[in-house]
Amino acid sequence: MDAARIAALLEPFLDHPLPSFALKQISIYIDLLLRWNARINLTAVRNPDDIVTRHFGESLFLARHLFPNELVAPDALVRGARSSLIAGAPRDTAGAPLIAPFAMSGPPSHHPRVLDLGSGAGFPALPLKIWSPNIHLTLIESNHKKSTFLREVARSLTLTNVNVFSERAETLATTNPAQADVVTLRAVENFDAILPIAIKFLAPSARLALLISSNQLPNPSPIIDWCPPISVPQSHSRVLAIGVHVP
């Protein structure tokens, strides 16, 4: 998809234009999504323009509010990351470079640990990584075909410090301590059931970011301090709700 067209469609969701390399990554992502969507059901949205606004626009709107001062890496840094990933990364049995492993315990404090539950086709997590390349990103997607797609996108876009778990969030919540700095949720089934699980992954003072309908807004809670919801551009009912985990 043409980068200029992507930039124009994203304009209502952003406060400044994306650099050229990020637009190229989004274009590659859209091509992969359309190709894979012909084989497995990743999204019901099939028009490329609608994919940009409904998936990337909403996800990047979340990104700019979570990390408003984040600067995406310059082209030279992206080329360096690509060379490092391909040359130095471990490889699978077919010789393809594997994604750099992600450890939820121990990344530098200035590199936020972001956990996305029910990642599906990768929204909002992978656009958030495009926006903020320095985050350490974990995606949880129990569907093995979808998780394979997520790994393919990460490889194709040369995204580092990305890990995909093909397990249920309920299972991981019992075995992983609460260490995420940010947990994201979007378009998950059984929202009321998954919300308490999402909270279990939050470190003290971490943030929970939800892209939901206004009628799904959580009730007041003693453990989550919710900010006022923010309306998503070009939507009558979608909102961004961000809450802070109260220690």
C-alpha cells in the first residue's frame, strides 16, 4: 500500500507524521495481513483503507497516549537492528533468524515491558512497537495459527525484543509474576473475565490500556485508578481507557 496514502489516513489519529521507515513497515504489515487473511481468519476488515484507520489508526492513537514523547528510531538505527537481527540471532531448522528472546524480568527500566493479551492479528501491540521500538514486547495469543502470523510479522519488520506466547493468558498468569509496565487489551472475547487476569500481570504503578466500546468501561476499582476515557477519532463509541495500578 502506498506510504503517502497510509500517512493521509493516519493523520486524524496522530499529533505528528510518522517517519518514512515506519510507513514502510505498516505497508509491509498490511500486505502480510491481506495475504494471510486469505488462509486464516485474522480480521473481518479486508479493505486496505479500513485496515489503516480501524486497526493501525486506533492502535497508534493508543501508542501516542502511552508514550507521547517517544521518538521512533531513525532509518540508520532500523538498518542496524536489521543487520544485528539477521547476522547475530539464533536460527530455526530452516535457517531463518529467530526473534530475539524477551525476558519479562530484567530489561532496563527505561525500556518499558509491554504485555498484550489476546493479540489476534497484532493490534495494538505491533503498531505500538513500530511507534516505540525500544519497548520489550510480549504478545499472548492462544491460537497457534495467529501466533505464527505474529512471529512472521515481527521477522518481516525486523522487530527486536518481541516474544509471542501461544498459551492462554489464564495459564501464564499463574506462572508469571506481575512485572509488566503496560498491559494492553483490544477486542478480546469475554472482556469481563479477562480484565481481572490482565490486572494480575501489572507491576506496581503500571498502566492498563484498553481499546473498548464506551459501554464496556470498567467500574471504579480500589486497585486501578482510571483516567477519564478518551474518544477514538472517527468512531462514535470506541474509547481509550488508561488506568494506573495502585500499589
